[in-house]
Amino acid sequence: MDAQQLLRGAALRVTRPRIAVLNAVHRLPHADTDAIIVAARGDLGDVSTQAVYDVLRALTTAGLVRRIEPAGSVARYEARVGDNHHHVVCRSCGAIADVDCAVGDAPCMTAPEGHGYAIDETEVIHWGHCPACAAGRTP
């Protein structure tokens, strides 16, 4: 589905900055805001930093992108939403990859006591070293 259809489907107004930012998030999974700003400016020529932050907030609120923030990292954005997947983060270079949710009875995946909360998502982050860093190479 293209960006215009996604925006309309989420009842958001279709604007050039929203299209550029949404396309950037789709092209650059797990990108930080700075990378998204550079990509959006590459598409539009000029867009303010504040406009990109505003668009990211609107897209996140509308459920079109997901904001993740691994410990010690700046916020990252991805277009893979609605499937409760998890992430693996490299301790050396910070690379992030998607990890599909375990299927079946997995320990710690269901909160035994919700403290009255209506839990709708579980976030798990796996930490380690990416293949390049584990082999002593620069990614």
C-alpha cells in the first residue's frame, strides 16, 4: 500500500512532509530521527526538523509507525506495526533487527498479574553482538 493510501486509511491529511517521512520510515527500518530528517529532506528539498518530529508523532499516534527506544539509544522508528514482534540489539554497534514473537507457551510472555491493566502489548529486547561485531569486523 502506498503512503497516500495509508494516510487516508488512518484519517490523516495527505501532505508532502507526511508522505516523505512515512516513505523514509518504510525505507529505513529502525532509523533514528536524524536519519529520517535527512531522508525526508532528500525527497522534499526542505522540511523543518520540527515538522518531521510532528509528523512522526502523528504517524505513531495513528498507528502507522512504531516508536522503539532500546536502553541507551535514541528513539527509533519502524513501519512494522500491529504484530507484537520484538528486537535484537547489538551491544557494540547498535544495529537493530526484528525478532518474531515466540509461538506457543513462552515463559515471561504473559504477565501473571496485570495489576488491573488491560495489557495489549509485550516488549522484549534481546541484547548481544551482531555477526560482524562478534567476528571482530566493523559492520
